Amino acid sequence: MSRMLLEVKDLFAGYAATEVLHGLSMKIEEGSITTLLGANGAGKTTTLRALCKMIKVRGQILFDGQAIEGKATEDIVRLGVAHVPDGRGTFGSLSTEENLQLGSYTRKDKHEVALDQEKMYSYFPRLKERRNQQAGTLSGGEQQMLAIARALMLRPRLLLLDEPSFGLAPLIVREIFDIMQTINQNDKVTILLVEQNAAMALDLAKYAYLLETGKLVLSGLSEDLKQDQAVRRSYLGH
Amino acid sequence: MSSHLLSSENSLPWIRIVLGLIVACILPFFISNYHVFQASMVLSYAIALVGMNILIGYSGQISLGHGAFMAIGAYTSAILMDKLNIPYWMTIPIAAFICLVVGFLFGLPALRLEGHYLALATFALAVALPQLLKFKYLEFLTGGVQGIVIMKPESPWESLFGLRLNSDRWLYFFTLAITLVMFVIGWNLIRGRVGRALIAIRDQPIAAASMGINTPMYKSLAFGVSAMFTGVAGALSAILVAFVAPDSFTVFLSITLLVGMVIGGVSALTGALYGAIFIQFIPNIADQISKAAPWAIYGTLLILFMYIMPTGIAGAIRLLGEKLRISRF
Amino acid sequence: METFIHQVVAGIATGGVYASLALALVMIYQSTHHINFAQGEIAMFATYMAWTLINAGVAYWLAFICTLLLSFSLGVLIQRIIIRPVENAPVLNIVVVFIGLLVILNSIAGWIFTYTIKAFPSPFPKEPPFGLYFISSHELGSICVTMVLLLLLYSFFKFTPLGLAMRAAAQNPDSSRLVGIRVGWMLALGWGLAAAIGSVAGMMIAPVVFLEPNMMSGILLYAFAAALVGGIDSPGGAVLGGFIVGILENILGAYVIGTELKLSVALVLIIVVLTIKPAGLFGKVIVSRV
């Protein structure tokens, strides 16, 4: 059994007066791609936000064996967790290149950072064309690529992605999913992918979790979930 | 500093009011003339603070420039008395009317400004005003830098029920009467439709508008009414002090009113009284340490109150009273 | 004609001071959406610190640099200790805290240094530069100092990683956290810089208006007008606004309304901008979604 990069035990989280997650437990294997599925409002985005401590949580989160539930977002980032939030979170008034530079803000290895920037431009040639353009003027697909590239500039060990396919044309989505495959295999980045597009997510990921109203109802190999009747009916449309 | 409890404003603690009035009426005969003057000033400040409460507490619009309305009221009264020989008591309603109109007119463009921006516009008004009052082309009216000196009114009766009525005491009762009238007006406004509309606009502006409340009208009205209250206070203070000058109406006057409102508490009429007592007497006490001391105290208290007691003294008393079920006002 | 040129030049000189102060205001507004009503008093207090150093025998430019550092620290301390607790409080509470800060700084200055007017030295010679008739050495020097300051700031924000991080934190605090930026410290840094900029403005204007605790209130008003004219969330706009207001003030003061109503000009400018074009020349209009 491979080691677990991320372990979550009995996680409760929410906003102000409303609790959204009710005792979530999951394990993310190092080097794998795991997908978190569920309908709107199930709590998928809340889960990713909770892992980054963007909201208050109760419970235990272990990253590489270290408890992070008490840490601030900025410190968790420094441990190697990169989060591509829903809505992309690009810095609209800054240029594409400045967005990338911000991704490597916490890194001290200048030479490697420069190499990584070139690597990002090779993964996403369209970004290279628009390197000095204001990020807010990029198309939806390009902004998504920029958000992912920025996250990768951290050289993260764990990449959290919140609905990267949202609002994008199928061709672009295909491109993005291919990149995710590449970085997982070549750069050994562990990925936790939240997706509404269950079919594509289950094809890409090795493991899957299914979230319904703040509780996990199913987990296991994607292969198995793909065959599950309930999943097929509700999320795969057949 | 939000809202409160409309329900506790619904009934009057009659016993406390009557007792308070009795004390207020007996008071001037037991203290020195200077203290009587101070008590009158407290009452006039209280009227101004009711104006502030209506605008900031109920209508949720910030003003850092209410000193300007005090100036308008004061100068109106002074000019009417000095240049047109109008009796002092008649200047009060005139000043009230003028300030109501000016305040309403100022409220119209102010409608489009929220929060910080409105604070900025009113702050600018307060800072620019003294220079305007000193303007040489208006000197014929305002008396320029020297201001206007007024004749202090004499008491119309030598004595009341055998108690001697000098000028200070007479003016005290005059001020007390005006204060009562203004407080009654304020009370009715706050309790009535206007007050409820203002609270709705303050707390849920979009919902209020969609319920058919004419938001712009009410907000301008709030400005006008609060200017009226402050203007009356200004007119009274001009009569009491018997003098108006530009340097009495700097931005620091507006800040003093802000302090009084914060200390006294936002959503209450009694807060106005507590605040007025505070701003009248702290300078007297602290002045002995240093000229700058009262302001150091004001500044520190402003900040501390925002951390600890954002509802002011009246709010804290009400909260305490709720716990003890004593206070309902 | 020569007076006209001199008025314009003098306007540029004071405009540089307004531009600096307006920039300080915009820096804080951009990152926090608060208007720093105490900006003028911070600058005044810093100028008093400079005066104390100079009076103690410290050479002017050394005192200048020390004052920059001291005011930077003061700004950071104020943000961390006084402002941070009410960062997310209702607007009224925040405004009251700023006014409280204004009042405290003003009164402490009055307490320590008294209200008597003091002379503040200019580091520039008394003779006009190069024999030019339309500009004094102080005006020229002041323009140069503010230009250098603005250039340094521009370079800092545009070309350094820290400057980039500060811009990011001002725009989008959540995303900034996700790249590891300590947003809280970026705010403190912003305040420190704003205070330092304010101190330069104070030290450049003090020789002209003389040092006393209330010296900055009129100047702050002009800075507000400048920031609004340029656009309260546009640094470039604030700078341009500063020069516009400076020149306008002098021209109107000399030829139209006389020097006595200059503050009213600022007031009218503020109200006009706020009612007609609140975003100013270069700012963004904020649409509130219902």
C-alpha cells in the first residue's frame, strides 16, 4: 500500500452559522489522482477550502503526516499544497506573467523557478503568446490554464482543483485534462480533483469519492464507481 | 453599530421622566450661575446629539460635518438678532426652518454617497467651513474673523414663585422648554413611520426599496431633520454664549459631536443626554492637565469604544437593563 | 506673464506634495477600501519627529532618512495595533477609529510640541536656482524630491517581488493567500509606506506653511480632492490629480477667487466629483450587484 499524502479524519466545516461538512474522512494516496464527485451544494468546494483552511474547521487534517488543521492558508501553501479555486482566482489586473511569478512567490530557488516558468509555457503555449497581456482579458479557458500554471509554479506536492471544466468548451476541457495526466505522471504531482463532469473525472482519476450533502456516501477505485448503478444513474446519465 | 430594538422604544418610563423633570426644574436654584450656564449648554448639545442620532444611528448615514449645521443655526440666530433686531426666541424656529431646508438640500446629492464617501464629503465641509465664514465678501453679514457679539437676553420676570430668576436661570428654563419640545418631536419621529422606514433603509436598503419605501426621500429627510435639530442647538448656543465666531465651528466641533454620539450611544434619546454631559464636562476637567488633554482623551475613548462598546453608553445600559429587566428606554 | 508662470510652477511644487499624499491615500484605499482620515496627522507627526531630530543637531538629510524609517514603523504599528481589530467592522466604526486616530495624533503633537508655530528648515538654498525668476530653490527641490519618491515607488511596485505581492494582496486577498502571501503583513507594509510617503510630503510643505499641529488639515483636503479627481483606486490617477489640484488651486487663488477661499475650492471639487463622476478620471466604477 502506498503512503498517504493527505489524510482527513472527521472533518466538520462550514460558513458562519451553516455547517456544510458533517464528519468527512478520506485518504489521498501519494502520486495518485483522486476525484471528489457530487451534485451542486454537496460540499465539494467547501472540502477544498477546508483543506486550505480558508474556512474554520473541526477535525483532523494530516498532510504528509503533519497536522495542518491549525495552520493558516499561507503556511499550508508553503508545505506544498496548491489550490486552483472555483472561479479561477486569477489576478485580473496583473499580467499573465505576473500571475505566474506570484505562483512561485514563496520559492527561493530562482534558477529552478525560471525553468519552471518555461515549462509552464511549454505546457500552455497560448499563455506564452499572451504573457504580457492583462489576465482579466484572457478567455475562460486561458484563465483556467493560467490558474493551473500558477498553482504548478509552486512545485506543489498536492494540487487541489475545483471544477476546472466549468464553463469551458469540450476541446479545451480535453486539453486541460491531458495536462493533468502529464503533470501527474511526469512531475509526480498528487491531484485531488473536484468535478461536476463525472464521466471525464472517473476516466482520469484512479480513486473516487462521492459526496452527498456533506457526507461521503461512496469511495473506492474509479473503475468500481463507474460500474455502480446509483452512480451511473445519477452522475453518468446511463 | 447597528440596530436595535425598536420594541424597547415603544413605551416611556414615565416615572423616570417626571423625576428627571422635577430635578431639572429645581436644579438652577441650587447651583452657581456658571453651572446653570453649563447645564443649559448640556441641554443644547443634547438636542444636537439627537440630530446626530437620527442621521447616523437611525438613517445609517455618516456625517463628520454636523458642526456646519450648528454654525448655520448659530449664525442665523446671531445675524437675525444683531442686524434685524429680531427677538431671541423668534430666531429659534427660523433657524430650525433654515437648517431643515439646507440639510434637506445637502442630503439630495449626499444620497448617492455611501459610507466612507459621505464621511469624506461631510469632513470636507467641516474643514472648509471656517474659511468660508471668514470670507471678506461675507463680512458684512458674518462679522468676519471677529464674529458677532450678541446682547444676552434678560429674564422677562424678576422671580418665579418667590425664587429669583436672573438671566442665566431664565435662559436655562427657555433651553429646557426647547429641549423638551425637540425631544418630543424626536421621539415621535423615531417611534413612528419615519423611524421604522429609516431603520429598514439602514439595515436592508434593497428590501426597503422593493417594499415601496421612497428611500431617497427618507434619506434626504433624515438629513434635513437632523440638520434642523443641530441648527436649533446652534441657535441656542449662540444665545447662551452671546457670541459667534468662525473659530468656534472648526472640524473639531463636528468631531466633538461625533464623540458625544459615540459615548452616549447611537440608537437612543437618552444617549444624547449622556453624551452631552460628557462633552460639556470632560474639557473642563481635562483642560487643567493640558490644552491638548481633552482631545487625547476623546481620541482614545473613540477608539476604545469602537473596540469594546460599539453601542455607546446608552446601548450598554440597555443591554445591562435587558439582563436585569430594569431599563426599557 | 511672469506671475502666471510662477503660479503654475508653484502649483506644480505643491501639486507634488498633494500627489504624494493622495498616493498614500490611494494605497490604503486600494488594499482596504478604507479612507485614511488620519493620513494628514500622521504626516504632521512625522514632520515633528524630523524637526526634533534636526533641532537635536542631526544633519538634514540624515534626519530625513531617519524620519522615513520612523514613520514607516509608525505606520506599521498603527495598522497592526489600532486598525487590525476593526478591519471587518461596520463602516461607521472604522470611520470613528480613524477620526480617533486623527485626534490622538493631533493632541499628542500639541501636548509635546505646543501649539506655537515653528519654522521648519528647507534643505535647499534661499537664492533662486540658476538665477531663474519664476521658481524658488525650495520649489525646485521639492519637485525633485517628490519626483524621485514617486519614481522609486513606481519601480518598487512594478519590478520587485514584494511590490508585486503587495499589488496582488490589495486586489485579491484570497488568491494571494493561496500563493502564500501573508496578506496581513502586506497591509501593514502598505500602511508603513503610506506613512513614509506622508512624512516626505510633510517635510516638503512645512517650510512653506510652518509647523503646527493643525498644518495638514487643509493639505489633506486637497489630497482628498486630488485622489478623487484622479480616481480613488488609481495610483497614477492620484498623482495626476495631485498636480492638477495644485495648479488649479494656485491659478484660481491668484486670478479668480482670491487666496481666502481656497479650501472651499477643494470642498466644491470633492462634492462635484463625488456626485458627478465618483470614479474620477481613471478609477473604476463599482457596481453593486443586487
